[in-house]
Amino acid sequence: MIEFTDLTKRYGKFTAVEHLTLHVPAQGAVALWGVNGAGKTTVIKCLIGLLRYAGRITVDGCDVQRQGRAARQRIGYVPQELAFYKEMTTYDMAEFYARLKGAPAARIEPVLEQVGLSEHQDKPVGALSGGMKQRLALGLALLADPPVLVMDEPTSNLDTAARSQLLQLLVQVKQAGKTILFTSHRIEEIEALADEVAVMERGRLQFRCPAAELAPRLGLRTQVKFILPGHQLEQALAVLQREGLAARRNGVGVIVEVAPGEKARPIHTLRRADIEVSDFEVE
């Protein structure tokens, strides 16, 4: 569905992306992973036609540089930084984008319902929460029902609850058959949404792997903070350490460092010891 062939983007003497060749299959989901400056956003900007480049990119067979309009019609794009007319209502904003995209007005209400904004369609966009604005951005990207969804750090500015809600929605979009390419620095997001990960460093593709293999391959760890009753803190610490978990005290809780796929392990360990977990946070 999406083909990058020898993609290279230079700014003078600086090379942002160098000889990238990457395939995103139809109805597949591929994540671009890398630190800031790895070239992920540059790849996205080339794909949606914002930057000139060397090499070739095609979307559903349409060359992005030679058939730009046809390629863009096949893409729904969710940027990292959102820009809306704050005074417009949610519905009016969707209607405005529908006209721009040539989408039928009949699509507006079903899409707003899909992203959970039906009850907020008369509210000014400026009054929406950050999570609602991100869901609106997703809805606008889906208005014309494009086969491809492209996202740049879709959950980067959201709190934990809003991030979880958006991720659940994106999983539903994926299951509906969209082809997805997105950038992310959150391992939970990649494990939930991506089939494969393309790891980039200094503009070059280093390797590709299944999403489930990224964390162990890179040696990534996740910190989970458990809030516990004060009288059980020392007992909890001892129980977790006996299980071979890296645990330490932190204020009113215990912090445990685990592999991203083992976040539930400390909870099960504490439950077996009849230790109550009041709350937890993933850091």
C-alpha cells in the first residue's frame, strides 16, 4: 500500500533521511521508532507531500511527487501539533473539513459518533479537552474514509486516561481495515497498535522487527509505581524482591522496573501475598 524506495531528504549538507526503503502492506500497521532527530517526522512530511525529496514514495500505486493529489486523497493525516479554529463548533469544524476533502455531509455525524464526540458537536473546539481535540483530529482524518491513516506521535500530548481512550479507538480503526503508518516513542502504543516497527537512527533505517520483539531487542524497561497502604510498604518491597523484581521505596508507594510486557506481574505477586494495591502509575 505504501512504498518508500531509496527515500533521501537533505537540508544543505545535513541529511535528515538517507536511502530509506520501507514497505507498509495493505491493512498493516507499521510504527517508526527512534529518538528525536532520527528522521521519523521527516519521513511523514515527505509522504504527505510537504517536502521535496529524492527517491520515490507511492501510496496505493500513486507517486506522491507526480500524482500528489491522488496520493493525498488516499491518506488521512493526524499531525502532532493540532491547529483548529477555536471559535468554531465541533460540528462546524467537521463540516469545514468535509468540504475541503470532498466528503459527503452525511459522513459527519457517523464519524463524530465513532470518535465519541456526538454529545460535544455544538461545543466550541476551544472548549474541548486535549483528548477530545485529538479524537476530533482523528475524526477529521477519517471523514473521507481514506484507506491509509498516517499519524505523527498521536498521543504525545495526552494524559494517561486520554491516551488510553485514543489508543482503544485507534485499535478499532485498525481492526476496520485501515493501513496505518505512525511515529511513536511509547512502547505500549507500539505493542497495542503496530504489527511491525521500523527503527531509525540519524536518518537511517537500522532494522525492522515485529512489534512484540522491540522491547526485548532494545532492552527497554518500564517503571510501574504502586500506591500501597503505609503499613504494608515494607512487606510489599520484600515480597517483590523475593520474586526477583527490581523494586524500591518511593514515598507512599513502591516503584518496580519490569519489561514492558510484564507490567501485570508485580500486581499478581502482591495479590498472592494479600497486599492491597490502592492505585498504580506507569512511567
